[in-house]
Amino acid sequence: MPETVAASQPGAGGSPAAPGARPAGAAARTPRAVTVLETLRQLDSGPRGLTEEQAEARQARFGANVLPAHREAAWPRVFLRSLRDPFTGVLLCLGLVSAVVASWGTACVILLLVVVSCALRASGEHRADRSTAALRGLVAGTATVLRRPGEDDAPRTRELPVDELVPGDVIRLGPGDLVPADVRLLRSHGLTVHQAALTGESAPVPKDATDTTDATDTTDTTDATDATDVLDAPDATDTAAAARFGAAGTGTGGTGADGTGADGTGVRGIGFDSPQLCFQGSDIASGSASAVVVATAGRTRLAVAHGSRGPAAVRREASAFDRSVHGISWILIRFMLLTPPLVLMANAALRDRGLETLPFAVAVAVGMTPEMLPVIVTACLARGAALLARAHRVIVKRLPALHDLGAMDVLCLDKTGTLTQDRPVCHRAVDPEGRDDAEVLRWAALNAWWTLQLAELPAPDALDEALLDAADEDDCTAYDGVTAVPFDPVRRLATAVVRTPGRLGVHTLVVKGAAEAVLERCALTDDERARLLARAAGYADEGLRVLAIATADIPRARIRPSGGIRLSPPHGPAHEDERGLTCRGFVTLRDALAPTAADALKALTDRGVAVRILTGDHPGTAVRACRDLGVPVAPDAVLTADRIDALSDRELTEAASRVTVFARCAPEHKARVVAALRADGRTVGYLGDGVNDLPALRVADVGIAPRDAVAVARETADVVLAGKDLTAIGHAVAAGRHAGGNIAAYLHVTLSSNLGNVIAMLAAGLLLPFLPMLPAQVLAQNLCFDAAQLAFARDRPYSAVLRRPTVLRPRALLRFIVGFGALNAVADLATFGVLALALHGPDALDDEAVFHSGWFTENLVTQALVMLLLRGGRRRAEGSASGPVGRAAGALTAVGLLLPLSPLGSLLGLTPLPALYYVLLASVLALYAAGLMAVRARQGGR
């Protein structure tokens, strides 16, 4: 049987599970499953459960079965953490230098800006942290436990609070129960389990208590930690011992949240796909079982993933925002370290002025510094995060993550629940020749209907529900059900017997299930069976799930008086009632597409965000979903886990740029793919909702999780969505690009203007016999400019900003500010000529007050002009002069023109200027504006 067919068959109506693929460099040996007997011996327990005395002793030693509570960081701690921003450190150093040279005004302003920016950032992140749900939501309330009053007493079934469970307890599980701890199955019947909270896959997974020890297994069993060693450990809360004890039923040294070995070897060993184990955070879909508790509280797999050790706690690498801020900060640091010495040396060498120019040198360095950067950045991000939370119920937990959303050019996500819904739908019903046949669907629906009715199932599984939705209910009720056997994950069949109208004494047996299991019970030749299996394999390769349908007429006399039927064994030749079946055909099913997925994907593509599918499903299933959603997938754009393991990191980086679908992925594969994309220079977002997504969530630039994700995934993510809806991500990307566009505009405007002023100040300091501007005037000019630039936090960039990622690239920014800064310096030097022409007389430029006033006015007006022309604002047709930035620029121009005429101007050492100066200044500004537009057009719109 080809692997593709086997993978497409329903275990319990679910998607194929990810294989236990092993990453490159993993250990060669494979851990084996510990048998029931070994597990009970290690736990010092038995199938009759613990005595009350044993349970009390273990409760005292191990504590309550309660997951670790999530501790929110206190607001002061978040505030102090925000001081680690490198640019904030630069500002604090400048404030300290200003205080040393007695420039108290500059020091106070800098300190105020630092406090405001850190307070804004800390408040936003603290509110987002309080908005996330607690981890305790996944824990059941009570559990059915077997306990004995004494050693020789018979066990009694009791309903106990979950927090009273201890290792060694024997519990019973039924449909709808939440698994209260990590357990090893002792007995099971038709058991399937939802593990979406752990693995992200919505389909139920079959579980079976049967020991599967390989006779050829030579694994060294010394790796299996004896639970009694841990029971006797002096510190039962020790994390390492807890992790080992949490794997007591696995025969491994413990496994982390992503399925890798706790010892760091990368061996996946026996993980979430182990049929003998059920894990806390999952729930029972169907069937029943008894199990022994092997791990509780902080020793469960879920708690280890949530804790401070193991793969889930790998420190996050620097995000795109962090890298950009660090790069820009170092550019500014170099400028600021270089500027004061140049000013001091130039004045000492040419003007014989020494340390008295130190306050002016510090003021020049402050003038080069965009001291409002932390405030502007925090205000832009906080406003965008508030709008997202209010309008789209998207919580941004870490404010810089909003910038990373705007810079994101690759989004990695799983298929299930995002591109597709958590349910299948019928695709086709075909006869054995591949022709459409409605009768096949009718027989399949009959089986689903009467299995549900007669087997007393609490609800149909996903595949049966899809069949019932597609069929006519009247067709099902036209038959009388006689008896039924529900789906069994071992036999991979569901069987129903119905009474056919008009045929007395004869009943119809209807079988539905995996193609292999059904066809081996049909009356077919080997060639016919091979042909039908190949047809089923073809459907599976197309990404479809396949159900085979077969019927047989059986005499009423063969039905047992109790209503039962004689079943075929799970393996071997067919006999008893399920024999000589007639193959009716196949029903194929596909994943139901999410209603908004196609439009959301198109919107993301239009905005320059590529989509990568990282799934544990069969590659054909993922490709099918992409094709149905209009996402082109080339034949060479699919990579499976085994091929990923064979690639080096460099080869994977090259492959990730062209591959769209990564299938059969385990958690370590997802993390490797995300890391490879980042190594290729991409800004990567990852949408995940399960424990298996934790490594990738941490590696990505921005981790995204839906609100109903497992709690540890929500806590790890930077952004929490109201639901699994890509439309919400589109809104978040738009908000991030608005915020990023405003931050970029602020940096372009302020740095180019400041650099031009610094160059002009250095030149003026060498040309003039006095300081070109007093420190108080420099500070007043900076305060006016900074106040005006607060408008960037509320500006709305033009629509083209949304069509491309907004990335702050330090080198591109350096080229921009050098070009425009030089142009600004030329305008300032031209102002010197204007002053020389407007102020007649041999000592015209020796008048300090006049020169200071003229240059002060020109600086503010040119800065207002730069705000309008370089803001990256909306196009002329959209009202380029309107909005907050336009109004702020108008106010800044008014201050520059009116302040020298006011009483406050005289306090700053400013004086009124003649009318001719303003006429000549207007000419300089017109030429400056033309130059700005020309250079901006040459640099591509900036």
C-alpha cells in the first residue's frame, strides 16, 4: 500500500499526523515504549489504583496538581526593562554630560523625554500582558479515580478534584473528558483524542493501550528513569527530575515541548503521537479508557513547555525592530561622539576658544540627536496597538512587534484552522470506475447515521458530520437500523446493519472506512484490488481524504439475538459477517476553506507579504488547499520533513526562498524553516496555536497566536488575534505599516535636518568671530521642532506605504540623511549670504543678535518645509498639506517668524529683522524646496 494512501485514511476522521522525523545529527537509536507492567512497577502502583494513605503521602511530596501560574511582570519592572533601549541609553549619557557642564535646561528636557517614552512603552506592554488569559483554562475540574481505603480493600470509583491527583493514580476517561494529567493507557476501547492544544492539528488522534515493543529493539533501558527514584528524591520540585518523571511512561530521558529530547540530543523519541500516552491539555473525542497518571503539576509536558527550561524557553533572537534600532543608534552614536571634539578643536585652533565652547558643543550634539525618537516611536506604536485592540480585537503584547508586522514580508502558518476550517466537506462520491455516483454517498451517509444512532455516540466525528451534511436526511431515515459498530482505530472501519424496505428476511451490512481495510474484505481479485488501491492513492495524492464504501446482503438469521454481528479481525483474511463485500466506490473529502482566507491571502500578497505553509499534514492535502485558495504552488515548491533533514542550514536557506509548502513538519522543522527565512534577510511572522509551534514562535521576528490557542502559545506570542482569521492579520499589517511609515518619516525628516544644521554650525563656527547660536537658542529651537514632530504620531501616511514592508534599514537611512543633510547645509550657508545682502555695513555679520535671529528663523522655517516635503505623507490629490503634520508645520513656521518679534525673543537674545531679509529668505526657500523635490524624486519618492 503506498504511503500516500495510508496517510489519507481516517484514523478517527482526522488529518494524518506528522511523522516522527528526526533532524540531522540526531542519535541513531530509537527509544522504545515502556510496557504497562514496567510503568506500573516504576510508579509503585497497580491496576487497582493507590490506597488513600499512598495518595496522601504523594500529595504531600508532590503538591497539588496545579499548573504553574503565569506571573505578570510588575509595572516598575517593565519600566526599568524599557531603559535597556540603546537610544535611551545615549540620551541618558547626553543628559549626564549636560548636567556636568551645568546645562541644566538641556539635562532636564532630556530626562523628561526619557521618562515619558519609557512610561508610554511600559504602560502599553503592561496592559497587553494583563489582556492575555491564564494557563489554567486547559485544566479539567474533576476526574474519575480508583482509590482503595486500605491495602486489601477493593478499589472504589471516586470523583475527585483534579488538584488531588498524584502520580500512580488510576483514572477512567470517557467522551468529552479533559485529560487531567500526563497518563499512560492501561486499557482502551475505540479511543480517539483531540490534541489541538498541543499539536495544533484539529483532527482526533487514535490512542491504544497495546504494548508495541519491538522484538529487535536493543535500546538501552537505563535511559528510562525509574519513577521510584524520583519519588524518593529529596526535592520533588526539581525541574530536571520533574522532566524525567514526566516521561516515566515513555522510556526516554524526558521530552521537551517540541518533541525533542530533554537531554538536548534532538531525538524526538516518543512524543505527542505516541499511541499509549495522553497528555494534559487534550480531551477525549470518542471511546473510553483507563490510565495511570505518570506526571502531574509542573512535571507534565504542557507545564515543562510553559516553564523556564527546555526548548520552549530558548531566548528570542533580536527582531527586525531591534536590529533596526540598534543599527540606527550606532549611526547616531558615531555622529554624536564625533561632533563635540570637532567643535572644540575647530574653535580652539581657529578662534582661540577653549572649554568655554563646551556647552555649545554639547548643544550641537543634542541638536544632532533625535531626542524625540523614543517618544515618537512609542507613541506611534501605542496608538496603532490601541486602535487594533479597539477596532479589530487584536492585542499587541510587545509594542515593537507592531513595527515588525509592518516590516513583515513572509508569513508562515499552518493550514488547519487558518486557510481551512476545522472540518472536512464532501468533494465527490464515485463508483469503482471513478464515475460520479450518488448512491455511494447515500450508503456512506446511512452508515454514519445509524452508527451515530445505535452506538450511542455523543456526536458524529468530523468525517461522519460531513457525510450527513451532504446527504438527504430522508434517505437515511427511510431505512431501519438494526445494529452498528462504531469506528475502531485498530480495525479502521465502521459497520452498520440496516433493514432494507421491501426485502423481508434480508438485511444490508454497510461498511465504511480506510481503503485498505475495506477492500481487503471485498470479493475482489488481486488485480482488481490493486487497481482500486491505486485509484485511492491517486485521490490521496490530490490532497483528498478517502473513504471506501462496501455493502453485503446478510440473512436476518445471522444477526445475533442480542443485535450484535460477528466482526472480522483487524488483520488477516476476512471471515464471519464482514466477508465477500461488494465495493460500492469511494467518497472523497477535502478541507472546508476558511470563508475569508482567499481574500485575505490576496490582500497580503498585494501588500508584499509572501505566505509559507508549514504543516504536519500530507503534502498533497496542503497543496490542494493552496490551489483551491488561488495560491500557486509549483511542483518544486513543496518540501517534506525528510528532505529538510537532509539539507544543511545554508541549503535550507536557499530552498526556503522558493518553496511554498513545507509538509510533514515536526516542531523542529518549523523552527528551522523560520530561521532559514530570517537568515535570508526576510522579516518573518509565524502564526501558531499549539505547543508544537513554540519553537517557531520564538524564532520568528513576530509571533502571532489566536485567542483560543493553547495558553503557553498565547503567552509566547507577541500578537494575539480574536480568532484564526487572516483578515485580522491584514489589519495588523496595515496598522504596523502606518506606524512604521510615520517612524521612518520622522527619522528622515529630523536626521537630515539636524545633520544639515550641524554642518552649518561647524562652518559658521569657523567663519564667525562669535558662536553661531547660543546654547539657549539651540535648546529653544530643538524644543519647537520636537513639539511639532509629535504630529508624526497621529499622521496618516499615503496609501502607497501600505503596499510594501516598512523596514528601517540603517545603511539606506544613512545615505538618505547624508544627501538631504548636505542640501540642508547648503540652504543654511545660503542664508549667510542673505544676511550679508540684507544687512548692510561693514559690521553687519558681526552683529550677534541679528545673525542669531536670522538663522533661528531660517532653521525653523526650513524644518517646517522639510516636514511637509519629506514626511512620506499623502499625495497632493489626497491633501498633502492637510493633517496633523501640515498643521504642525504651519505652527512651526509661525513660531520662527514671530518669536524674534516677541518679548520672549529678546529673552533668548533674538531681535527683529528687516523686511528685505524675509524677501530674500523666501527666494532661498523656494530654491531649497525645488532641490528637495528633485533629490526626493531621484531617490525614489523619499
